Amino acid sequence: MSSRIPLPYSPKVLELFRNPRNLGPLEDADVVEMAGSPACGDMIKLYLKIAHMEDGDYIEKASFESYGCAANIAAASIMTELIIGKRLEDAWRISWKDVSNELGGLPPIKYHCSILAVGALKRGIRSYYRRLGIQPGWLPKDLTIEEKQVIEEEKLMERYYRSMASLDANQG
Amino acid sequence: MSGRVRELLRFHGNPPKEVYYDIENSGFVPKEVIDVMLPYFNSIGYGHPAITHKPGWEALEAIYEAKEALARTIGNVDPEEIIFTHSGTESNNLAILGYALRNRARRGKIVVSSIEHLSVVFPAQHASELLGFKAVLVPVDDNGLIDPEVFKAYVDRETVLVSIQLVNHEIGTIQRLRELVDIAKDVNPDIVFHTDAADAYGWVQVDVKKLNVDMMTISSHKIHGPRGVGALYVRSGIELESPLKGQLSVERLWPGVENIPLIAGFKKAVEITFNGFDSRIDYVRRLRDKLIKGITSTVPHTLVNGPLNEYRVANNANISFLFVEGEALTIELSLNGIYVSSGSACSSRVLEPSHVLLAIGRKHEEAHGSILFKLTRYHKEEDVDYTLEVLPKAVERLRAVSPWKP
């Protein structure tokens, strides 16, 4: 096996792993966003139902699907709990650290699980407004740390498989 | 620190039925072994084996008895050729780094396979980075076997040390070791050949003379002995320099005080292992076959990792469950009392999946879903039945959660 590391998960992680809240696809979702990939070992699909109100766009419903470790499932689940009922503007301000804290603190090697969850959220919010052709003032043009990290993780695997493919080609 | 784990365990609770398959990483010690160990903590042999008093001589006797017992099982070698360390990892380090340190003026090439245990791969790389050796990894085929023709291309006049496992610890491949030894010794009879037999010991014949190897690693916990003790066979005439420095005792290559209770327990585990060798292997193989067959026939989208023929050791089952991540599956199974490990990246320190699974050509996503089961004589038919009842549900639940679908 590869080099091991102790993972003292909080009971909250185990609880949400066992009984995830807001699990499964949302039929009437306005936003469906993915982050991660099977090759990375973790992948989150996030569903959002948006409601337009006078004072902003609200997340009326949120749900998720997750391929990944217990922390990944728990992070996605708790994040949906955190964002339901929030304006997109306020949901945008949630950081990976907030998600980790809500889980009682993830082990550092699992920080990427909350980064992936928040990365999927921010990606989703961004694509929602892009589709509408709107650029709200509070939405920064530059990618956030979570979005950058997610891209980094996805690219790492692409690079790996490209280099393997070129090795194969050379051998053939 | 401990409070958090205590909470985790309280939440986990004690499942009504428990089946332990993670012999790869550690295992329970049977009572008959513990009973042999206990007196050495406070009744006899608690002295230092190299001091001139009765408790010391009692300790010395225990060490010699254990060396004799081990020596008999690997081809009646001279017991002096057995060195006790504190783990298989230490034995592998002593073999590779001990050789490299002793021969650092000479240098040369160290050849290891790409599916070796990390306690072989890392010391070989270390010798390469720090001591001027050149470490090379020999590739394996889809079953984890080294092609002799490929091996020939890797072993040359520059080669000084080769380390190839007899049985792989993850996928159970039984290597055609004697053939590889002959190839190496044909190139140069002075090449030192080490084999990590931690997963072979007790499961295939490990006669060092028949295999013609110069060094061999054995680990206690893999045969239900206590953790914290291992052995290295070093053929008389092979010179090593210990990477560990300190006061020597019985072992001239491993300083520090020998741990007599563990050594005595190791000896007992050896005796149990070699008592009814063939019938135990037949029994375990039957259970293992039932487990693999049961899983692959009831759970869709699985891949068996490693050979499915006579090259697979009797106790090993390694299966990838596609569309499921392995760490999540180990936890789901643990909550149901089934204890296994995974080659997934998520349970790893560097977030890389098992190098063994990648080396046999598994894709990352296939390695992430891998689960390793090791069966022993302590498993019962009902344990396998219970596993076959729980496992399909566990996989199904996690697949239902996953956005990655068939």
C-alpha cells in the first residue's frame, strides 16, 4: 500500500458519511456543477435551485452526489446545509476553512475535500451568472483559491495520463 | 489528540459481528502466542541477553531458540545467519542500506522490482541519492510477474544488489524467483540477491538454498506473531554495515536491546505456521476462492487485481470496486464489522494510490476502488458468508451516492 497517514475523523464526518443530508440529484436544478474526477479519487456534483428575490438570488435548494472518501461526502453534505437559504452573494463568501470547521476540523491531508466542495460551489455560481450574461459587482473576476486548487487537481491527472500515453506511444 | 479518536470510536460502536482481513497491515495475536510471551515480561528472561546474570542468560537462550526455530524453516540454515530486527521494514532497510553502506566505495547498480514494498523501494532510492548507487525499477506484467527476458536487460556487470519479493504483499503474485536469481548469478556470481519474503513465509516454500538467495526478510505480524519483530537471513560471508548505530548486544548488525517477549512470540507463531502447513494452505485457499467468487458473481463492475492462476498466493484477495472510492468503502465496511484496507489515494500520505496497482497497469480510478483481503487459518466459513452478505450492500450504498456511474 502507499504510505499511510492516521485519519482521526470527527464523529460529525462519520455521521454525515453514514447519513448524508441533501443527497441525490435535484430534478429542477438551475445549476449542475462538477469538480474533481474519478482519476483524482474525489468528485463532487452539486445541484442548486435558485430563487430570485428583491434583495438578491437565493439558494432555495441544494443537493450533491459524491465519489470520494468519507471526508469528501461529509464536506459536500455539510456545505449544502450551509448554503441552503443563503443569497448567492453570501454563499460565495463561504471558504473551504468554514466547511472544514463545520465538520469539527478536517485532518490537514483532507483539506482538499472541503476545497473541492467549495470549488464546485464557486464554479457553479460563476457559470450561473455567465449563462445569464450578468456579472454581479461582488463576483470577483479572478479565480478564488478553491477554484484554482480544483483546476490544479484536475490538471494533475490529465498531465499524468498524457505522459503515460506518450510513453505508450514511444514503446509501440 | 486522543479525545478525538475516543469520540470517533464511541460513534463507531462495536458491530455485533467482526471479521478482520487486514493482516497486510497488522493483526491480532492468538492466545497461544501471548501465553508464550507473557512470562518473558516479568518471570524469566527479562534481563539483557549480553549481560552475565541469570535473567540475561535466559533471554539469550530465548533468542537462540527462536533463531534455531526460524533457521529450520528456511532450509536448515545456520541459526547464526538469522538476525532479529524490530520489523520487516527494518529487515529490508538493513538488507538494502546495510549492503550499500558496506560497499559505498564500490557503488554500482541496485535492481528492485516496481512492485516491491516501500521499505525496499525507498532504501534503494536513498542509496541512490546519498551513496552514489544507481537504483533501477524493473517493470512487471499485468499479473505482477517479472518477465525473465526483461529482467535480463536490467541486470548487467554494473549490478551489485538485486531485491525482488518472493510474494507480493498487495496482489499476491508468486514471483518465479529462482529463475531470476539464476539470471542474475549468470551475469555475475558476486551479485547479492535479497528477497523480501514477508508475504511468502508460511505460504510458499522459502528454502534459501533452493532459491539460492543471499538475504531474506521475514516479518512476525504477517504470520499472527506479535508486531515489532522481524528477521533477516544473511548468508554467511555477506558483509553489511548497519545503518543503525549504538550499543551492540546479541545482534552485531542491529544495536539496542533485543525484545525477548516479542522474539519468543515470533518463535511460537513460526511453530504454529509450520504445523500442518499444507492443510492450512488448502483450507485458506478454499475460503479465499469462495470470497473472490462470491464477490465477483454478486457485485457488478469489479476487477480482481493480481493473477488468477497458480501464481497467486493462497491467502490473497485484492479486488477493485469501480465507481466506489476505497477509503469510503473501508469505513462503510468497518461500521459493519468488516476490517479491510484500500490502495486508494485517500488513505495515503501523499494522495497517490498504490504504486503496486499502478505498476500492473491499473488506472488511478481503478486503484482508488481497491480493497485488500488476507485470509488466515483463523477465518471461518461463516466469516466469508457474512462478508458476502454485507459487502454488496456497502458497495451499492456508496455507488448510489456517487455521480460517477457505469
